[in-house]
Amino acid sequence: MSSKSRGLLFIISAASGTGKTTLAERLVQIMPNLRMSRSYTSRAARAGERPGVDYNFVSRETFEAMISRGEFLEWADVFGNLYGTSRVDTETWLDSGQDVVLTIDVQGVFQVKALGVDYTGIFILPPSFEVLERRLRGRSADSEDSIQQRLKTARREVLHYAEYEFVVINDQLESATVRLQEIIAAARSRTPRMQALALKIIDTFHG
Ligand code: 5GP
């Protein structure tokens, strides 16, 4: 594969608590040349979250200044906090030929789509509402209010699954990870992505 071809953009969405961050982290550990974007957020760090690793935690003022400078590829207000993807980071990684995974909510995906940016969208569903609720409660990092809000938003978000190219059910971490790997491998084999290499091989037939 040509190392000079531009990287591919993958966008993973799922209701909060579905496990998309865990899945994306596993994916980038397993697959070469794939990296996760680190979002900016105005939300406070949860216990155990590492600044600059899990998120870039910034104040609401800093976030709003970044919006007005046009520094986000997309951003959204989720559960009263602001979350966004750095435009320059994403462009730099893609230009250098790395494939990038964004784990963002459905509002953010609409913005990326509206920009006409090329991406592969993957929606992750939990096996059921009950399982999602259990997972959110098991995480126990959130208050009851926050859990209720996430469940309410989840009911709305899952309705968007059909706007994504792929759907993966996160029933078991291992099988869902394998499914995601397969999707990424398939996207990497698309004809436009393979063209430079294919032409080089075809040249050997006629040279
Ligand atoms: P959490 O607070 O649980 O880490 O994330 C809450 C929601 O914000 C999740 O649905 C997550 O996908 C979304 N989110 C995280 N980062 C971004 C981002 O950069 N942009 C958008 N639009 N949503 C994000």
C-alpha cells in the first residue's frame, strides 16, 4: 500500500455506555496505522480519566474561543457539556497517511457529513436497552440524574442507526472488536484506496 495515500476517516457513534470508547481503544491497539482522535471537552474529568489521554479537558471559555476561531471539525453540546474534534489534528493525521477514528455523537456526524468530508460511519448498538441501562449503572461514575438523561438520549440516538454505513452489535467485546477490524480492513481495500498499488502491479503486465 502506498504510504503517501491520504488516511481514511472512520466515525463511530453509539449511545453513551455502549462501549464505543473501549472498542475504539482496542481497535487502535490491534490495527497498525490507525489512531484515535482525542476530543476536547468542557466537561470535568471523571475519576480515573487522564487529561490529554482520554480527553483534552478545557474550560467552557476556552472551548467557546476555539469555536469562534473555527478550530473544530465538528462540535456538539452533549448533556450540557461541549465536545469537539480538532480540525487541524485530524487533517494533519489524515494528510500524513494515518487512518483516524472519531468517536462522536450523532450531532457531530451531521456536521462532518454537511462538510462533504469522506468518511466511513459505524453505529454500535448494545444488545438491548436493558443491557445498556445495566452497563451505565455498573459504570457508577454518573449520578442518577445523569444516567436518566443518558438513557433518554439513547432512546433518541439509536433511531439514527440507518444513517451509518455499518452497524455493529456490542454483545461481546471480543466479537464486536473483530467485526470492527473487518470493517476497517474492507474499507482499506476499496478500489479508490487500492488504485495506486493496483496500477503499479498492472504496469508490470504491460511493461
Ligand atoms: P462522555 O461524557 O460519556 O465521555 O461522552 C458523552 C458523549 O459525547 C458521547 O456520546 C460521545 O460520543 C460524545 N463525544 C465525545 N467526544 C465528542 C466529540 O469530539 N464530538 C462530538 N460531537 N461528540 C463527542
